[in-house]
Amino acid sequence: MDSEEENSMRSMHLAEAEVAEGAEDKREEERRWVAAPITFEAIRRVFGPRFRRAIRMSESSIALLLGTLRPILPVGGLSAETRVLMNLRFFAGAKYLNLCLIHEVSITTL
């Protein structure tokens, strides 16, 4: 017969495995939710004539900023345009959850 301590340890290990399995399921669900990030052109199209007001910079200023930052931004994942637009909006006071919704990226991407 198993001792009470062995039964307790077995129950604890089963509970840990169950929690780990649930966490993996949640991560997998998050991965499925993540859509392709929205493009710079799509953002421009959505804001239309209000683009400058929404971003608080002209398109030519953004192009200059992108040209300056592109060499030091990470390659892969989000485009340089998306990274810069998200950061500009964040520094202007946008909430990170709103940025995730607007740009269609996962919270874990930030």
C-alpha cells in the first residue's frame, strides 16, 4: 500500500501537470488569436485625412523618422512602420491594450 505521503506527492504532481497543460493550452489559444499585423498603408487608409492628427506627425516626418530608425530596429516580427506607429501613439498617451486592438497584434508581442 502507498503511504499517505506518497499519495499526497502523486496528487501534487498530477495537479502540477494539469496546471502546466492548461497554461500550454492557453498559450496555444493566444497563438491562434494573433492575426497578421495591420500594415502602415491600412492605418493610413483608416485614418484618411485625419492621419496627421491621429499620429501627430506628417507622413514626410514619419518617413524621415523611419529612415533614421530602420537600421537599428529588430528585423522580423512587426514591420518597422508598425513598430514606429505603435510607439508614437504610445508616447502620445495611448493605452497598450488599444494599440494591440488597433494594430491587431497580441499583447505578448509588445
